[in-house]
Amino acid sequence: MRQPAVPAEVGIAAQRAGLQSLIDEEESRPEALGFTGDNLLAEPCRPLTPETMRLLAGLLEELYANIARHADPGEWYAICVTFDTDAIHVSASDTITSDDTRLGLGSGLDRYRTIIETRGGTFQTHTEQAHWQLDVSIPAKN
């Protein structure tokens, strides 16, 4: 027997709740190390595919891990996830700790750059003095 269709709003709410739970969990790690920041999650416009959800969750996990590894805990960080009808937009910014000797992207972010650009998205980083900025656009595929 065929299952009744789940309204899109229910799927969107469940996905947002899952992403918020992930962000809350990931945010607790830098907080335990003394970091303070903003973590903003907008409401998705439509349900995301399981593949896109995995990609977004993995990218967020990588960003929080990088904050703990490379950022200055005395400076503010921010991660923001927004949605429009065609894409997911992720931005992150922090201040690189003065004793961080590793320059450029680590292998984790390099991997996400490749995946996102292969899907037709954009992945840009910018460093000015000690301020690091990431802007990502992931196509929202159905």
C-alpha cells in the first residue's frame, strides 16, 4: 500500500531541526575551548535531498573543527546558513590565531571545495591580515 505524501513543510521543518541540532552540538566544542560566536540558520525554502543534507552537514562539521584548530578563541566567529530557491549559502568568518603556522586550506576544506564546485557551486575564501572569510553557494538540487 502506498504511503501518503508528506507535506513539504513537514520535511523542511524536520531538516531544519536536524541542522539546528547539529549546529548546537558542533557549537558546544568551540565554546568549551573558550570561543564565542554567532551561529545563524535560516529556514530552508524547500526540502533538501539526502545527498545535499549530508554535504551541508559535513561542511558545517568541518567549519566548526577548523574554528577550534585555527581560530583565535579571544575573537568572535560567525557561521551563517541561508537558503534561496536555487542554492544554499554558507558564510563563515573568524580571526586566525597568531600561533597558527598552517596557511591556506586544509585537506578537509579542499575536499569540500572540489565537491561543491563539481556540483556547480562556488567556494571562495579570503584572508586579510588575520581575518578569514568563507563564502559558499551550493546548488539546491531536487
